[in-house]
Amino acid sequence: MYSPNFSITNKILKNIGTIEAAREVIINAPLVPAYEKKFREEAIVRTVHHGTHIEGNELNFTEASQVLKGQPVVGRDRDIQEVINYRNVIHFLDYVASGEVSQGKITEAIVKKIHALTVEKLMDKTQAGEYRNTQVVVKNSVTQEITFRPPPAIEVPYQVEDFLAWLSGLAKDEIHPVIKAGIVHYELVRIHPFIDGNGRAARAVATLVLFLENYDIKKFFSLEEYYDRDATRYYEALKSAASGNLTVWLEYFTEGLAIELNRIKEKIHRLSTDLQLKKKLGDKQVFLSERQITIMEYIQRAGYLQNQNFKDLFPKISEDTILRELHDLQKKGIIKKEGKTKAARYILR
């Protein structure tokens, strides 16, 4: 029976502490509805772009974003298809996490489906979502150095089955969800069940672990960006576990989520602190439109908003519409107006 080998170091404990603190702020932020949709959309673009870029996709962030919006992009067909596929994987993770498929368990069928979506139209249908039947090697996509050699193809079904049996058999709270996700990430990379697309599939399944354990953190985060920023370190961290000890890898993995969530926490915390919303609104949440959050972000940057800035901020929106948004923000007690003419300024209350 599979049994992971790792130690809980001070570094891992520190990272978990940072993750827990950030998670608390994000979950309880008084303005959650204001930027929830925007943050999720940004996280999807970052996840899709960086999750494919680390594997050699040549589209830049803007181009990946355009593909996701259905806009035409000049690029390799394979790169465009990879972006579309990874978006579909994320949507599938949401579906699985809803509980309609798995009852909280990750099965072989789910792992195979994630892979099939990852490589749709990129691999032969006979290989998509099917375990490999040949030997492969794992290479650093940056240096092309062979990182390690996965187990023989004949062992793949048994190792996956054994690993998922261990995962499903864990008692609630036996292993912290973040540690569990890190183990899943590494083991699926190590086993390398498929001919291609293993890295993306492994990262997706690890993300699914977090979703199923109520660590989706409103789906605001993207671990892939952390890996892609320093791909060499990512591969070195994976390689460190080749001896069978996952400690250094888990230090790296928890650090990534800590950095990502802390960044989001700071963005949210600044907004909440500047408005002192918790003090003013108590437990009440404030629902804002996309335009209203854009207005607030502008006021935060510039200090105030005037009528003359409307066209810069919303070139295709009428002045009356913007004034209605501003009036609603005033009614909610979030901003106030100084002056009465067109030179009046709107500032945070």
C-alpha cells in the first residue's frame, strides 16, 4: 500500500500558517461579491496561460486571454488548442467539485477524463485518457535535461490504483489539504501515467484536491503562475523527491500557495482596510457591479474621480450610466462627493 515519506519542517509549518491566514481574510472579506467574478476570471487566464506556457506553449498572456474570449489569435494551432483544453479542464474541476460526480473522491475515471480534456485534438483518441504502454522520460522543458525515468508502463495501472486507494482511504483531517495536494501533484508526475500531458493533468488533479477539501479559496488563485515564473526551480523541486522523500518538494509546493494567496490577500485587504468596511458594515456584504469595482480601484490609485475622467475609464459608457453607479456607491456609504459642479470629486468615504 502506498505511503508517502515526508517530514513536517518549520518551513512547511510557516507556509501553512501563511496560507491559513490568507484564506481567512479572503473568505471573510466584506467585498467578496464585488470582485469575485473578476478575480475568478483573472485566475482562470493566469492558470491556463502559465499552465500551458511551462510546457512550451508560445502564446503570451494577452493572446491566451483572447483565445479564452473567443477572439482570433495568430499562433500555432496546437498552442491555441492547448489553451482551450486547459480551460475545459478547469470547468471540469468545478463540475467534479460540485459533488455530482465523485462524492468527494478522486477516481481513476476522473484522472483519465482530466487527461482526455487536456490533450483533446492534440493526441490520437486511442491515447487520450488512456494509460501509456511505452516507457517515457521526464524532461525539464527549459533545459531538456532528463529529470527522472517514470516506472515501466506495465506498472502504471497498479501504481495509480494503489495511490488513489491510499488517497480515498485517508480520514478527514488526517493530512492537511495543502500537503495532500502537494503529494498528489508529485506522485502523478512521478508515475507519469500518460504518453503526454502529465504535468498539466497532475497540476489539475492537485487543484481538484484543494477544491474538494474546501480549499478552493473562491477559485482566486493560480499555482501555475508560481511554477512558470521559475520553471527550473519547479523541476528541481520535483527532482528532489526522486529519492522517495517528499519534504523539499512539499516545502516548495506550500511556499507557492502561500505566496499566491498572500498576494491576493494583500489586494483584498487593502481594499477592505481603506474603506474600513468591516467597521462600518458589520457582517453585511456589499454587492457591487463590475463598473463599480473599476471605479473604486481607480479612486484608490488616483485618490479621487472627476467627471472628466469618465471617458478614460469607460470610453463606451454614457455619463448618465456612470453617474448612476456613483450615486449607488454613495448610497452604500462607500464613497462621497465633494463639490457640486462638474469639477466635483468622488473620494472614498
